[in-house]
Amino acid sequence: MKLSAFEAAHERFISNHVDERTGERRGRLVRGHRHAEKLLLEQVWWPLFGSFEHLHPEYEVADWNRKSQFLDFAFLPPNGRFGIECDGYQSHVKDMDRERFSYALNRDTYLTGMGWKMIHFSFDDVQNRPEMCRMLLQLVIGPHMLRALDADTTTLTPMEKEVLRYAWRFGASIRTTEIARHFDLNYRTIRKPLERLSSLHLLEPVRRGSYVVGYTATEKALEFLL
């Protein structure tokens, strides 16, 4: 029987990660990726993205005591880190004592402080209300994906990045001659990166009549400096 597109992709996805891992990381994936995790991928993730690119099952992270923990999934695109958990009521709430409950909250807070965005779904919602889960997942990840698509089509050279960083730090309008002097370049050489950054709307030209005499960094510039 021919596998569906999801089943074939899922089989390759798990097989590739199993082959790349050893020891406990491999054992955790073999033991931990079960029905609930697969259902989340099938009902929620796959209909939205149709790909497992940048997604890692049973992903190892360390807490503040350097103790290893495993997220059900980590989504690691170039511009963000997302932890995705599918929580069953029996194992994650009903059978959880006070100490484990406190640890779970503190772990999420710690990971948030380390730059992660944590996303939790209940197994009941994944199974019975997947459309709501898809809506919430898209709400959290969607804006980051749009920025990533924009960034993927715009690659800055090292010089352009340095010029943009200098203009951002300066804050107010900065004259072209001052930028050239800072980088010890002549006016003709510095014009090329300035004109390209301007065409990408990362720098706003300051004009005097028909002449461009300086530039100001736009708010969009910050996305390329983070």
C-alpha cells in the first residue's frame, strides 16, 4: 500500500534523526516519539507547513543546573527558537506532584529567558480541535516565518552590515562624508553599499534639493541587526 505524503515524509523525518543520534539522545527519540507526537505533526504541523524543515523531534535542552531535558519538538529556523509540547492530562497534570509542577513552570521561564518561545498544546485539543491548534501555532510562528522569507531573499555583504550597524548606532541623520570617513573609504566606494541599503529600505536618504547628503536607519534595519 502506497504511503500518504505525510506518512512518507514522517518516516524519513524520524529515520534521519534516529540515524544522526547516538546514546540517550537516540534512545529518547525511539522511546519518546509516540502516538501523541505523531498526531500533532499530522493534524497540526503538516497541514500548515507541509515540511519538517528546521524541526527536531525530542530535542535536548539544558536547564539552569545543566540537567538535560527533552522538548517534544524544537523548531529552529534561522531567526528564532520555538519549543513545542503536546501535553496529555494524565501524564502532565493529574499525575504531577507539586515539585514537578514547579519545575515545569520554572523550566519554561528559564527557556524563555534564554530566547525560546514555548508553545503548549493539550493532547485533547490536538485530537479533537486541531483547527484551533493550527490557528494558534500560525499566530505564534507566522510573523517569524514572514521575516525569515524576507531575510532569505536579502543577503547583506559584511560591509553593508557594518554600514547599517553604524547608521543605527548613530541614530539621527548621518552625512555621507562622515560614513566614508569612519570606514576610511572614499566617497565613490561608500556610495555602492549606501545605495543598496537605501533600495532595500534599510536606510532612508536625506536630500538637499536633488542631492542625497546623508542617511537615516529605518525601523526595518533592526530586523537585519538582531
